[in-house]
Amino acid sequence: MENKKLVIHTDGGARGNPGPAAIGAVIAAPDGRASTLLGRGDKTYGEFIGETTNNVAEYRAVIFALKKAKQLLGKTKAEETEVEVLTDSELMYKQLEGFYKIKNDGIQPLFITIWNLKQDFKKVSFKHIPRERNREADRLVNRTLDRLAQ
């Protein structure tokens, strides 16, 4: 039986903080190869989300990615799939894992949305990674913001 696991790289950024913001997400099989869960290759997304802060953009990237993963998998496969979300936002990681309390009123509803989305999967875990290991998600954010500036 196939190990049903996805690895999702997320990033969010705002130019100006607050300012024009975008999210990036890369949904992939854990070993980087094609997965029967996803079909061929990684799924990559970059999307403009309007004016907001870096922190809100980081959270919105995770929300987008979890919703997209469920959409790609379908309800039944999602319930059988473990998801590892990789982020270079140490603050968000520590908030999502319960190391830090969330004091910002704007972040609390986003945290709750992620908490609820986690219930759609077998397991969702979060891991902090260095920026250099999150280049593709970061590139998607910047490419989206660069297109907007043109």
C-alpha cells in the first residue's frame, strides 16, 4: 500500500508590510517523484491576495495550500493522507505548533481556519525550514508580486 503523504512548501510576503501581498505554495510527494496522489510532478501556485502584512500572508499561504491539497485529493484520499507543511516563518511555525500564543487579533481567525482544515487530513504537521530550502515557494511569491508591479 502506498504511503499517502504530501509535502507542502508555503510562503507569503508583502512589499511594504503592510502592502501588496502574495502567497506561494508547492504541493509535492515527499521524495520529489511523481505520486499517484497528485499525478505527474509538483503542483505550484502563486496568487495575489491584496494588501496585508507578511504574517497574514504566511498564514493565508498555508490556508490556500491545505484547501488546494484537499481539492486535488478529494475528501476520501485527504482523510487518508498525512501532510507536512514546510515554512520559513519561524513565528508562524511556533504559533501553529503551540510554542507561542497568538496575540494579534488578525491572526487568530486564520489560526482557527488552519486548525479546522487540519481535520480534513489524517495528520498535518508543521516544520520550520531555512529560507534557502524554501526557494520555490518564495520565487512564486516574488514572481506574482513582480507581475503586479509591471
